[in-house]
Amino acid sequence: MKVSLQTFGTRGDVHPFVALGIGMRGRGHDVSVATSVDFKPMVEEAGLEFREIPGNSADYFAAPAVIKAIRKSPSSIRTAMAMERPTMDEVTNSLEKMQEAAEGADFLLTSLIPRGAGYAGPGLPWGTVSWWPITETREFRAYKTPDLPLGPAYTKLTHTLSAQMEWAWQRPAVNKLRARQGLAPVKKSPVGRLGVEQPILYPYSPAFMPPPADWPAHAHVTGYWVRERPDQEPPAGLADFIDAGTKPLVLALGSAWPVYGEETFALVRDAVRHAGRRLIVVGGPEGTGSDDVFRVQEVDYGWLFPKVAAVIHGASFGTTADVLRAGVPHVTVPCWADGPYWADRIAELGLSAPPVPFQKMTAEKLRQAVDTVIGDPGVAQRAAAIGERVRADRGVETACDVIESWGDRAL
């Protein structure tokens, strides 16, 4: 079977698709990964075929206007307004390139932004991936909707409204592309049919976010898609630093470092020192270390996180997955997008102190959060317990099973 995987965004949007592609290739399938050229080396290093989606997705946080917007508010809408927006023709052309990237495939799987290529009608079985729940349910509200005490009917309505908002954003380019191809416009929102007519895959752990009982049959919570890298060697000196005393903490802010800045590092360093611990800093601005701070640009999280006392992070999807798998406590400092959503879930399960939103971060709040996760053995016990369950998931294998079952329909 030939499979086209399409994703667009930061490294955290691409890495899971690469892990899935490796899994599909291991089952004997031909796999291509379509994304921006920024991630061509990652795709090809994994032995997968690269196909390009136009645009630069790696540097969301390079624009001063975007950094300024996020520092004011975690609102994705505010951030989107600060970004340089493509014209309608450019968006339509991108969707057309996405469809072209799927030519010859038996199945297409997309993330959020390439989902429009599926809505436009790729002419083959297709499904999609969401990093947070978008399937309608009465059990919990849609992502980033008001918490109002109006009962299950309101809860379900939030998903309907959220789906309409996504379709309002996708519809103009989708129907412009269909018009180019001589097809009738899609009038009714297709978002609600995901999980019914097409599979939707949620690549997070059911131990962390169980699927609601009222979800349709084709909405799948698979477990995280992880690429195991046992061949990765840690940076020189890091293992010795870890072993030199009590377990250190880690500060890992990923691609959002330009938003957080060196000021955040200083606040976190002081909070960790106040707790009598040492700190490992992954990424961020170049800076000197000290006897109690080890700075490194890159390291395998799968190797590092299980060896530390806690991880301080922005609660992005990918880093959250790595900390959950490690089975260690979290200190969350969310700054935008889905960070606040996952930070709230982490706290709800008792795996962290209350979140410290970046826009409201103070030295005192960070000290309290660090002291809580270091001083409360219950946090570590709960983190270790859920870590065992998350590691037991067969995320990539489950996703491969789903894709194979749908791809067989075209063979």
C-alpha cells in the first residue's frame, strides 16, 4: 500500500508523522511525508520519501509581531492575526500541491492545516489527525470554549460551534480549489463527519485523555507516536552532571524559546536554586553554564527525562508526551495554543502543581510550583503510575492498524 502522510507546523507537528511513517514502512508499505522543506532532512534521515508543501513552517516564533502577540495573550486567534497571512490564491495553490503530493497513494492522512486537501476531495480514502479532541461529545467542552454550567446540551453545542469555526476558516480555499477542478462547492461543514465517514486519529494516550463513550466508531485514541532512538548518545558531560548529586530538573521550552527568552531561564534557575536543586537547560539562547546549570542545545528526551526529578515545560503536545512517558512530575508554564489546554489536564490528574501561565509568571509562582513537585511525593507517585500506562500503549502500531483497514478499501 502507498501512504501519503501530510503535516505542517513546528517540529512537534512533524516528528509524530515521521514516527508513524517508520512504522508503516516497517510493515512493508511505501510511505511519503509531505511537509515544509525545513523538515526535509528529518524525513530523509528516517528513510522516508519527502514531498514538499509550500511555505516555511519552522519559524513561527521568529517574527517579532508573533512574539509580541503571544507575550500579551495565549490566544491562537491573536497570534494568527500577527502572522503574515497568505493570499487566498496562495492558500488554494497550497491545497492543490497537497493533493498533488498524494497522487499515486492508496490512503492520505493529514494534520490540521493539510486537512483542507481532504475536505476538497482527494479522490482516495483519507483520514486526519488532531492534537486535541475535536469530535463531538457530551462529556467535555470543545477546546478553548467557555466553561459555563449549562449541562450536556451546552457541552455538545460547543463542539458544533467549534466545528463551524474550523469550516469557516477552511471553506473559502476548499471551494475555490473545487471550482478550479470543475466540482460543486461543499456547502455543509464536513468537520462533524470526521470519525464517521473518515477516521480521525488522536495520537495521545488513553491513560491521559480517555475517549468519551459517545464518540463514533472511527474516532481513535491510539497512544503517542514515538520514534525510539536507542542509538542516540548524550552530550559530553551530561551523564556526569546528572550523577553528581540529587536529581536535577530540566527546562525544555522547544521551539517557543524566542517567546520565553533568557528572562524565563533566569526566573526558573532561581526557583530551582531556591529548592536546592540543579538545572539542565535544553535549547534556548546561547549562554554559559555554572556549577548547578548544564546547558545543551539538543538531547534525546527519551534518554534524559526519566533520569530527572521533574521537567519544566510549556505543555506543548510533544513535550507533554515525552514527560508523561518518562513518568516524572511536570511544572508547566504554558504560553500559547494548546499549551494551556494540556497544562490544565496535567494539573487535573495531579501530575503537576497548578500551571504558571507565561503571561502571569512571577518568581514566587515558579518557586511555589517547583517546591510543590519536589516536596510532594504523591505527585511523583502519580506521574510514575501514569508513565507505566503510557509506555504500554502501542501508539504507532494502533495507528498503522487503522490506516491499513482503510487503505484496504482502495485495493
